[in-house]
Amino acid sequence: MTKGVVSSVLASMALASSPLIFAACQTTKAATPPPPPPEVSVAAVVERNVPITSEWIATLDGYVNAQVRPQVSGYLVKRDYREGAAVRAGDVLFEIDPRPFEAVLAQAKAQLAQAEAQLGRTARDVERDTPLAHEKAIAQSQLDNDIQANLAAQAAVESARAQVQTAQLNLGFTKVTSLVDGVAAIATGQIGDLVGPGTLLTTVSQISPIKAYFPVSEQEYLRMAGSLNGANAGQLWDPGAGLELVLSDGSVHPRKGSFLAADREVDLKTGTIRLSASFPNPGNILRPGQYGRVRANTRTLIDARLIPQRAVSELQGGYLARVVGPDNRISTRAITVGDRLGRMWVVAKGLQPGERVAVEGAQSVKDGGLVTPKPFVLPKEGE
């Protein structure tokens, strides 16, 4: 067989086998299975009663802040307390030079003695002249003068006694005492200072218990106004739970607090009204001027519907959720949300209990798409 004949035979065989090769390729492609539906983390809409907790920025202050000022003028000669330490009512904090006041007291006592001597002389004159006037041995006018002189001497004695009492008080005021139990601040008056009634020497703060002041909005005030003005104003919100105080380092004060009072007016600049609460303070750990957050259970939502916050997306001021139906097909639904509770969100409208919402993995899935749901596990705090 010649070379040309062989080439023709091979070409004919190649053309004959081409349909078979193409058909085999088509069969291979048709046998490849489609990709599985994407996995989507889903969470069921849960329904339960939820206490709503509110927080407000609080400033701590002493239950009583007594400014210690002297009642007399003089030079400070001694400080009798340890700065920053606890003091009791009646403890001497400062001493003023008492010598000028001792001199004034001695002078007042001398004047009292002189007035008492004059009173004794006028009393004897009245005693002596009374029978003489009855016997007409002396003029009645002389007895009248004796009586008036005696009355004037009695008044002089009373005045002198008052002067002595005043001098004794002023001498006692040279020892400046605390009027309340509390913690005394660092002294602002120094030894050798000339002080007077207008001089602030220190401040004593009663801090066990301690007060917390915090502002609430006008809307919050209106919700609680009925309780504030009622007979049980001291049991505002949940009296059993009490108020919590979260400190600046994130720790929670171990003792619960209680509501005290509401201020008389709403601040026009901020639109808030100031409330006060009392917290036990064993060990004087809390101090005036500290900041914290007061937390309270203000109300309870009955049968609230909850979904994870990650399942909610915001679009043009509205809120959406991706709902996975019983057939595992996904759809987008508009919802109305309420309060945020940690990592959950209250849904007011748009979802029913038991429905499943997509939390993760549904961003690229179009409405009507089929998905493979898997349970969503809520991460722990801090993750």
C-alpha cells in the first residue's frame, strides 16, 4: 500500500471517531454534580420576658459635706487631726491662739464681779431706807432712787454675765471641731495663718453612705413621674433588685443602692433632670468626685422577641433581616426593632417566634436562593 493511500485511510478514521470523542466529553460534563447550597448560620426568634436595664453617668458626692470654718479670728497654732483620716463629731481639728480670748474672759469676769458688788450695795440701801421711809425719817424720793439704783445694778449684773458667757464661747471656739462624722480633707489652713469666719480650713465629708447624682432625660422622667410623686417614691423601678454602681474600672460596687430624690427642675441646657441615690460604703472605698454608672432595671418587656444583633442590617433608616423558610430558601424582610439587650435585639414587628433568621454567611445569597442552615452559637462576652 502506498504512502498516500495510508494517509487517506488515517484521515478517514480520525473523522469517523470525532463524534464519538465529542459525545464522550458531553457525557463527562453532564455527570458532574452541582455545588451544594452555601452554609448559613441561623438563629431562631426566641420569646421571653426581658428586664430592661438603663444606665446613667453618675458623680459621687458626700452625703454631708461640712465646710470647717472658725467662728473667731486669730492665728492658727495647731492642727490636731491627720489629713485624709476619719474623724468623729466633736473632734478638735484646729486650735487658734487662745490668749487674747482668755484675757477678754478675765476682763468680763472682773466686770461681773464689779456689777455684783454694786448690786449688793444698792440692795443694802433699799433694805436700810425702806423702814426709814415708812417712818417718814427720810424722803420717799430717796427710797425710790435706791430702788431704781438696785434695778439698774441687777441689769448690769445680767449684762456682765452675758459678757462672760460670750467670752467663754469665743474661748471655746478657738478649738475648731468637726460637727459630723466623716473623712477630713487635706487642710487648706496652715499653722501661722491669720484666720477668721470667712476662712475655709478643711472639709469633712460623710461618705458612708455616699450619694450618687445622675441625670435622666426628660422622656425617662415622664415615664417615672407617677412613681416619683407617689407615696412609694423611695421604691422607684425595681425595689427588690436595687441600683447597681459600675465603677470607672468596670467593676461593680458590691452593695446595692436605693433611690433618694429628684431635683426640682429640668435643666434647660441639657433637657435632663438630676436624681440622687444612696450607696453603702463600708471601708470608705468610694470618695466624692468619683465617676461611675448607675444601672437600674427600669421595666420588663413581656413576651419580647429576640434575635442576635448580627442578624439585623440597616438600610436607609430602616432595618432588615434575612429569613430562612421551612424549605431552606432565604428572603429579605423589613422589621421594626426596639431595645438592644447586650448582643441581642428586641424585634417589635416583622418576625414571629420560632422563625429562623440568617446571622452569618448570607450576604451573597439572593432572595429565593437555597441555603444549608447550621445553628448559630452566640460568642462569649469579650470575643
